Amino acid sequence: MSIMTQLEFELEFSDSEKEIARYILNHGDDVLSMSVKQLAQHTYTSPATIVRLCKKIGLDGYNDFKIKYSAELQYDLHHTDRIDVNFPFDKEDSYPIICHKLATLSQEVIADTIKLIDFQQLEHIIDLIYQYPTIDIYGSGNSLLAAMSFQHKMMRISRDVNLRVLHGEQIFMSYNTNHDRIAMIISYSGETNEVIQIAQTLKEKKTPLIVLTSIGDNRLSHYADYILNIGSREKIFTKIAPFASQASMEYLMNVIFSGIFQKDYEENIQNKISYDKKNDSRHPLSSPVTD
């Protein structure tokens, strides 16, 4: 489980540890430049309590926390004025300012996501998907929306994406898989129990598994054959909307689609244009102007 997720869940935390966790979540980048004594002063606790909290969430100590949490936040000392992905605008902001902040947020998220891509792993993923006639995709909520968009694009180039949207159906779909199929799970937290159950089933069935998830040692990543990381600055609960994770997921799915498309570039171009000309209602042959 990622550090951010553990701090948000506050599982078996004392009152003092909860205060530290909340302070860290609210002052993430600032905390990374603090010593353990400074953080203790700001949270009205003690260095020993902070170290105890670090060990409770599986870290060796405060220095280990700073190294690993900075990686989760994709912390950059040269860019301390980045948009807050959880609260990218304030209640006093004008509409032009909101527009500018959201545009900047999208740019920053995609830039962060590119830095996380292992391009050799990406190439393996695209080659692997290309070999299979069908890909089964699992996810819920915002992950499902990203998967549906991917499914729509792939359908236009005659690639089959198997997706289930009713509650419980994805678990049954995983039971029906085998080593001749390929699967992808999209989960920002990587900790949803249903997703973990699906991943365990896929592993038992020896189905190759691609995972899109956030940075950190979450449970889902342990079952993956291949991983692409989603930008990880976004909190699980405390946010306006999943602006950042959604943008990161959709970007990665668009990259995968583009890689598949490129494999048969000329054929896909011709087929898609031909199909759209015949079936797109916006074509002038079916326009009310020419009727």
C-alpha cells in the first residue's frame, strides 16, 4: 500500500500519529524539506512518535519516509509552484483562472506520467497486446471510464476489448479466463478488494497481466507481469475530483492505443477513414442541407 494511502486510512493510528499523518497529507512538499525535529514542532508531537509512525507504515525511519514519499509525490525541488492536484482551484478564483489552472494541471500530470514510463516495458506491453485477439480489461469508477474510452478506440481498428460494467461481472469474467488470454487491470490505489480478488484469480489461471496503478508498494502491483505507473500526487479521499489520476490514466491508454495502431498504420488509417465516411452521420451525404 502506498504511503499516501496508508496515511489517509489511519489504520490503528494513535491520536498523535493521526495528527502527524494529516499534517503530512496537507503539507506534503513542505514536509520533505523538514527535519524530524521540525515536523515534531509543527505537529506538537515528538521525533520518537514520528519515527514510530514511519515504522508502522513499513518504513525504516524518517529519512526512508522522505525518500519514498518524495518519489510518490514526484517531488521536484525546482518546481515548488505546481498546481495542487487535489484542490487545483479556490472558491475565490474567477473562471479564467480556473481554466488556466486546470490546463496547467493537465500539462503537469502528463509531464509527470511520461517520467514514470519505462519505455522498454511499454514496448513489451504493446507487443504483447498486439499478439492477442482479445484483451480483458478490469476496473471500476474512473478506471472503468478510461477503459471504456480505450475500448471505443480499439473497436474502430477491429481490436476486441472485453469489458464488463455490471457489479460482480468482472469477477466472473476473471474466472472464465485462461493462459490464452491477456488481461489489464486499471486501479489508482491498487488496494480495492475486488480488484485484488480478480488479480489473484488471473494469476492462478496463468493469464498475463498488465497493471496500471500508482507508484508505491500496493497489493495489486505484486500480481503484475507488467506495470505502467499512473501519476501519484492525488489523494484517495481528500480532493475535489480525480482530475490528475483520470488525465494520467487516459494518457497511458492513449499511448497504448497509439502503439497498437502504429503496428498496422496504413491499414488502420484506410479502414478508419473508409468506415467513418460511410457511417458517420456528420458526412455531407446525410446532411439535412443536401436532403
